[in-house]
Amino acid sequence: HRFSDFSSHKKELDQAMNYYRYYFPDSLLPNKYVTFFSYFNAQAMVINNDLCIGLDMYLGSNHPSVEKLPILDFPQFFKNKMEEKYLVANAVKAWLLEKMYQCSGNEFLDKIVAAGKIMYLIDAILPTKSDAIKMGYTEEELTWCESSEVNIWEILINEELLYSKDQKKIAQFTTNGPFTKGLPEESPSMVGIWVGWQMVRDYAEDTGASVLDLLAE
């Protein structure tokens, strides 16, 4: 059984939570990690301060059980991300979204900066993971974002998206899908979150703001 030994993941999660405690000494850590079969429903979630991880979501896209999942409910883009390499980052992200996410407004910019702050926290808490793993991207998807950054900004500005309160448009740029609707079809999904993350990173670099300063702003 693929996950009969969970110890390497547990070690990585413990290390991440040590970093988390370092930045947020007053915060509770997870009581425990709970691994379960989620009926292909949940990558990770927090229940009663336990960090719960659906192991079935990380069986691998070529696993027979995953290949058999009906394509209407589980499109290929979704199956492609059901890889073990994303497990720890997804679990940490679920924890931070539950404990640290705060969004001050309902404009596009508010949402992507709030999501970007969470990604910046992941930088601090999982320093050795690649940007692709943190975003849940392939290396190709990350490269697309990096090489298209100017074009992405052009579209955001030309379409007047930054101050838009159109929740449907915001969702197109921040939720999972085959690509980001409103961008070319070779784009990955959630490009809005990636953009917000780069904004927070640039801001932190320019101002020397710490993780805690950023959360307070």
C-alpha cells in the first residue's frame, strides 16, 4: 500500500509546523494529522484542529483507481494533479487558509493579495519546496506564468479587472480548472493567485516587511 509508511510526509509536516510556530508562537499547532480515504473529495482540511489529509487524492494520475474515475466528475487536468509530490504543500496550504486567511474587501485585487499573503507564508514555512509545488503547478505551468507576466498584467489592466467586484470573474482567476478563463488556453488555472503572490513578494522585498508585518497590513 502506497502510504503504509507516512513517516517522510509526517517529518516534512512537523518541520513546516516548527517554522509556523517560530513565526506565530501563540498559535495552536495541529492536534494530529489524520489520514483518511476521502472518496476523492478532499485533498486536505482542518477539522477540530486536526489536519486531515485525503490520501486517495495523491495516488498518482496513472493509478488504476484514478484512471477509472469518471472523466465528467474528474477531468484530466484534475487527475494530473493527484500526485504525491503535492501532498505536504497542499496540507500546509489548507492549514494556513483555515488559520490565517483574511480578506479585507471584495475587489479582485483584495482577493489576489489575500491569497498571495498565504502563498508568501508558504514560502516561509516550506522554504525548500519549489514554486511549482507550492502552487500545485507543473514546472511547465510555472514557466508559462513567469514568461507571460507582462501579458497577464496587460490583460488585467485592459479588462479593468483589478478593481472589479464581479465575483464570477474573480473566481475565473482564482479557482482550479483546465486553464484560467480570460487568458490563453495554455495558461494554468489560478493565475490570479500566482500574480497576487508575486505582488506580495515584491512588496516584501522592496519594504523589508517581515511575514508578520505583511499579515498585519
